[in-house]
Amino acid sequence: MSEKHLSSQFDTDLNLLCSRVLEMGGLVESQIVNAMDALNHFNEDVIRQVIAVERRVNEMEVEIDEDCNNVIARRQPAARDLRLLMAISKAITNLERAGDEAQKIAKRTQRIMNDGAGRAINTAEIRVSGELAASILHNALDAFARLDIAAALQIVRDDRAIDDEFNAFVRKLATYMMEDPRTISVGLDYLFIAKAIERIGDHAKNIAELIIYIVKGTDVRHMPRETMEREALS
């Protein structure tokens, strides 16, 4: 991932950090997949798995952040190496928050399981957006490992599809709740789940933006997509 240095130990430190980011990302990815599986099949055992993994994800965020700080203190990196270490610190924060959203999905699913009205709501958009969220997070981690700008830009584009599914579901949910007030309580649970999925997509997009920052040295957060693409490809 990084350029070769005179100190082979520095290379080892950076490669180890990057490997740990991907390991943490794999845990979060499994959380998201399992959370959606629990929702689709109302599986209590899988819900417990999602919640149990959250503690390890939190621990990894603290451990990797501390390792980043130690490398900065020992090596005093500059330019791209410093950007890489700063990006790792921000990437693991996004991964931890994506894991939090997966846990929210699992906990809301527990509530829905106790409410028979939940099965009366068509959640096709949630299933589609959940699959998209897991997919773009996987792609974001793959692009991070390769520092692939083209892949990063595609992730930013794909995040819009999750937003579209979220908006479509909100419109449909409003119709359900107006037609049958008994669905309001469970409808709000589904709304929280849909929002959690949308935020997972946002965290994947944030990781993609960090890739552009590492390679180009340009902070593209909050830029319009067209401007971001020009900056990334220039």
C-alpha cells in the first residue's frame, strides 16, 4: 500500500496497520450481512452474534488508533505517509460507526419480532439497500487496500443508489402508516433501520473519499461529486 522506505521496519509497521484496518473492516462487513440476515429471517441467534461482535470492533478501533499514534511519534512521517496514517485513523472511526449502525439494525429487528404487524410491511427496498450497503463497504475496503481512485469514485456514485432506495421506502412507509395506524410503531422501527443502512453507505463513501486524500493530497469531503471527480482524476 505504501512506498518503500529506507527502514524496512517502517514498511512493516505501515503494512501491519493496513492489514488490521482490513481485518476490522471484515468484522464490520460480517456484522452488516448478519444484521440483514437477521432482519430478513427474524433470527434471534444471528441478532446476538451481531451484538457480540460490536465489542471486538470497538476494541480494534482503540488498538489501531493507538498504533497509529505510536508510529507517528516514532517515525515522524511526512507527505503521503502522514496522510495514510491520518486516513487510517479516520477510516477506523467510520468502520466503528458502521458497526454501530449494524447493531442498531439488529436491536430494532428484535423489537419488530415482537410485533406481528411488522410482517405486513413490504420491505423490498430495505433488503436491496442493505445488500448495496454491504457491497459498497466491501468495495471501499478493497479500494483502500489498493489505493484505487477509480474504484473510490465508483463507490461515491453507488452511495446515491442507497439514498434512492431509502427515499422510496420512506414514501411507501408513509402510505402504510396512513392507511393502517396500527403499523405506525413498527413502521418507525423500519424507518430507523432504513436510516441505519443509509448511514452505512455514507461511512463507506467517507472511506472512499479518504483514498483520494491519501493519493492526491486533496480533501474532497463535502465537494460536489463532479468537482470531486475532477480533483481525483487531475
